[in-house]
Amino acid sequence: MNSNHFESNFGFTAKELRKLRSLKTPYGIQKFIDDMPYHLGDTAWSPRRVLAEQSAHCLEGAIFGAAALRMNGYPPLLLDFEADHDTDHVIAIFREDGCWGAIAKSNYAGCRWREPVYRNLRELTLSYFNLYFNLRRERTLRRYSRPVNLKRFDRQSWMTTDKPLWFIVDYLFEIKHYPLLTKRQEKRLHRVDERLFQAECLGKAYNIRD
């Protein structure tokens, strides 16, 4: 951990800082994110807005996780997953004792927290593979990015701005991603069975239409 992270409030109010620092550990941050309802809006809220709304989706949960990690002495790192015939996923990542773990918000049960036991980012990404599928039961995870340190967006006040964070999304689209599978492996994949599908959808948020 780097004490320099504690030398600035990064634009947060004293109350916001107390809340973020009270989470203390990566798992404390994950528990706080898990307790928030998952929302389905087409939004890109800053961590300040997530604190105010007490709600988040995948992207916002990961960015909030990165900010909370920063306030507790870790670098604010994201990892981006790309999927075929499915939505992408973003996680906040951290290292402890040389191994990687992850904080994440997801509408599916298994695409959230990872203990810091993975030796590299490919291992970490593969831990999501079996549980990452679309509504046709197809396993869809294909690529992962290099780590992104959100410090690069400090001039845009990414942690506290009232503006949407689409500039982070645009950057994630542009950076290099690494393939997980060969084409032959992709062709041999099986669909998930009904039991796994139902287990992963436990607690899933749905759009309610009149």
C-alpha cells in the first residue's frame, strides 16, 4: 500500500471519504457493492454518484471499486472483458502477496468477487469463463485487457464528476485485449446446463414493463 494515496481528498467531501475509508479492505468494498441494488440504466455514474444513489451496474460497480481501493491504499485498477454475442464485463483488480483478486458488480451470481489467489491476469480471467454466458446458454467470454490505472483520468475528475464517464468506456474499447481461446476451442464449447443457468440467475434484476 502507498501512503501517498491518503494525502489528498481527490475532490471527495469529508463524509464521502469517511465512508470510502470505512470499507477498509477489498472484501469490505465488495460487500458494500453487493448490498447495492443492481440497476439496468444506460448510465456511467462516477463513484460519487454511486454513493449518492446507492445503486450501480457492472461498469459503475467496477469504477466505484477502483476508487474505494484507491482510498484504502491500492492502485485504482480496472480489467475489461470482451465477449462474443454478449455484453462485456469490467472488474476492479488488486494484488495481495503477489496474487490477483477482483471486486465486481454483476447481474449474475458468479461474475463478482474473486479471492486474491490468481498468479496472473489470465488465470483470474479464466476463473470467470465457465460462468460467463448469454441467454442462449452459450459461453461467451473471449478476451481480456491489460490493466488500466484510472489515475490517467484524474484530470477529468473521474471519481467525483457529475458528468457520465463514457470517456473511460471509450478508452476500454481502444486498448489491447488478449485472446483466451483458439478458434478450435471456441468451436468445441458446450452450452451451460439448466441447473447452472438457474443458479447464476439467482437474484437477477429484470426490467419491469407496464
